Amino acid sequence: MKKQKSKKILQWATSDVVLNVLVYLLNLIFILFLFIGAIYINSVSDGMKYESWLTDSSNFIHFFILLVLLVALMAGYFFFEDRNFLKNPVNSEMIFLIIEMSLLICHVSGNYLNFYVRPLALATLLTLFLTDKKKAVFISMIYCLLTFLFDSLGTANITIDEYPIMLMGFASSIITVFVLENVYSRIKLLVMSLLLSVPSVICVGMMLINSSNSSWWIELIFSACSGPFTVSAFIVLLPIFETVFTKVSKFKLAELTDHKAKLIRKMITQAPGTFNHAIVVSNIAEACAIAINEDALLARTCAYYHDVGKLRRPEFFKENQADGINPHDDLTPELSANIIKSHTQDGYNLIMKNRLPKEIADVCREHHGTLPILYFYGKAQKFTDGEVDIAQYCYAGPKPQTKIAAIIMIADGCEAAARSLQDRSRENVKQVVRRIVNERMELGQFEDCEITLKELNIIIHTVVNNLTGIYHSRIEYPKVNLDGIDLQ
Ligand SMILES: [Fe+2]
Ligand SMILES: [Fe+2]
């Protein structure tokens, strides 16, 4: 795995590295200007402190060094924790923009509305819905430290202790991550936003209740409004980030798995067999994603759409041949294989045409990797009595590029195999799942997605549990002779 990772670093194009360095440098300068701008604006209300900033450059140097350290910490975190995310400079720019927008909104609302109403958890909430939980927790730390720097060095009219405010912001952000993580309705989000205000209310209450400030209760009301204010700003900003960075938020994913979504409706009516298969695969994929700490909702959505390409010719796929008519009977094995193979690219095209997220389209194209279609390959061998080029019977790929795509590949293969099993005992299902994963490993299908052996073992265990749960053996009901029994 170490060898694989170092190979990945070398695979970075020079343009990726240059663009990433540029993004980090330009944003460092931009945050510095934001900070200077904040001091300049504050100079209107407190000229003395601004004056001291101009004469005492140590403040500026102090801030600059801390800012460089924070930005370097961010780059280091992404480099060691999620290199794929860092590789795309657009992702780095999105994270910086989230931080900068949040700093700006916090500064403006703190200065012109009320200091305690500031949406301190906004950066965390945006990161949570546009990326994942781990990144949201990390960004909440960076953002709280940045706000602390702004408050302690840049906010001229501040008269309170900044340490409790930093703690309050961090507590609010952590509540955001763990309470709002699985909330996909905007109304529910607004109702639950009151929970985000709890740390602010406690903190402000403790700081102001014994102070000489007679209007402490007004500050308390403003602090209680900080949660709903955070969520309102989030609801306005999220669609902008989704559009600009073509990102898929959890809201979007929840909408896409609704049975009223356009392509899902089409599958239900035109390819019901494929739709039912997708539902089972989605349950397995979701459980696997949870087990290895991947995005469960993204896995579920990708599974829903992984075979959407079959909509082009649904009757050519076994699960939709309810009337027993198989059009492949009249075709050559080569032509049949071409039709089967094309459902991956057809799915990709259909998803892109309907402007659905590219992450889902990529899984469509990758979920069979470069695997051979053995049924038609065997049929061709029988027909020709000679050598058949296996390359013509292999999916075009690419191989799974992400762990989610690998999960879908395994869940898809195992579901189809388990469905055709006569003996669905746990031991037999376990053997089949192991065989499917081993075959794919031997054919190098997981080479490009950094999935570990440990994760594959967890996935095997999860798939077996799910499949035995779905296809459990039922008690055979005895036939009862109802003749002569009066049920009235
Ligand atoms: Fe497929
Ligand atoms: Fe499938």
C-alpha cells in the first residue's frame, strides 16, 4: 500500500502542484487583506487601536506567521489524510472560499448586527454538506483559530475575553457536525438549528450575567438567534457553492434517491427488474460505506443509478425479461457482449445529459471495471471452436477510481450471484462473496482506488451479513386443506 501511495504522488501532474501552490498562496494573501480590511473598518470606531497597528508592525508579523502556520497545517492535513481531495485545486479553492465567506459574514454581522449573533458554525456546516464529516471537524478547528486571531488582533471594538468565544464557536461547530449530519430537510435543519445556539447562550450567559451591563438579556437573545442565523446563511450559500464548484451536497443526494426523481421514475416503469436490483445493491452499498467510514448517502445514490444505462435497451438484461423472451437468442455472442458492455457508458452519458453529479456518472462507467463477460465469451468459444479474443468481451473500464466505486462493484456482483444461488446458507453465501472479491482482486480491479485489504475484509463481512438477511431461508408453510371448513 505504501508503494502504491508513493506511486500516486509521482502521478501528480506538474500543473496540479503549481495550481495548488498558487491557490494556497493567493488565498493566504486574500485572508491577509481581509484582516487588514477588518482593521481599517474598525479604525472608524476605534482610531487608537488602528493607530497602534500602523506604528507597531510586530502585531502584523505575529498575525502573518500564525496565518502561514494555519494554512500550512491545512495543506498538511489534506496531504496526509485525503490526497485525492488535495489533488484537485478546485477543492482547495472551495475550502478557502468557505472560510473566507464565513469570516466576512461573521465580521459584518458581528460589527453591524451583534457580536453574539455571528454564525460561527457556518464554515463547518458548509464543509460538512459539501465534503464530509472528517473534513468538517478539521475545518471547524482551523476556522475557530482564525476567528480567534481576528477577534484578538483585528476587532478593535471588542471588550470581552476572546478565549470563551473561541470555545463557544468550536462547541457550536462540533454540535453542527454530530447533530445535523443526517438531516436532509431544510425545515428540519432550521428547527434543529436552535441546538447550535446552546453553547453560545451558556457562554454569553456566564460571561454577562454578573456584569454591569444592564442589557445582558438582549445579548442573550442575540446569542440564541446565532443557530438559526447560521442555518439561514447556509441555506442561501449552499446552492451557490453547489453551482460554482459542481459539488453534490447531501440535500441533492437525498433528492436524487427520491422515487419521484426523473431517472428513477423511468427505471421503475421501463426497467423494473433493474430498479429492484438497484434497491438491493443500494442497501448493501450503504452498509459497506458505513462500515469503512465512507459517505453512506453517496454510496446509496451511486447504487441507485449504477445500472441506469440499461434504460437504453432494458429488454436485453436478464432481470427485465419477465415474459421469458431473450433477444440475445437471435444475436451473435459478440453483438450481445457489445450491448451488455455499452450499459456502463450509456449510463455515464445519460447522467451527464440529465446534469446529475459527475461522481455518480463515474461510478456508472467504473462499476464493472475491465471485467470479462464470461457468459458470452464462453458462448463465442463454443460457436467458433477456436481462439476468441477476450479483450472483445471485456468492459471498457476504467477500473474503480474510488472506494465507493469499488463497493458498488462488489455489492453488484455479489447481489447477482446470491440471487441465482439455490443454497443461500450463510456458509455458502460467504464462499461466493469471498470468491467474487478474490476474482476482482486477481484481475487488478482495485488497483486504482486505494482500498486496503482490511477494508475489503470488512466489506466481505458486511455483504455476507446483508445478503443472508435479505435472502434468508424461509420456513416452508404446510399446505392446509380448507375443504369443508366454514370460515363464516
Ligand atoms: Fe451493471
Ligand atoms: Fe448492477
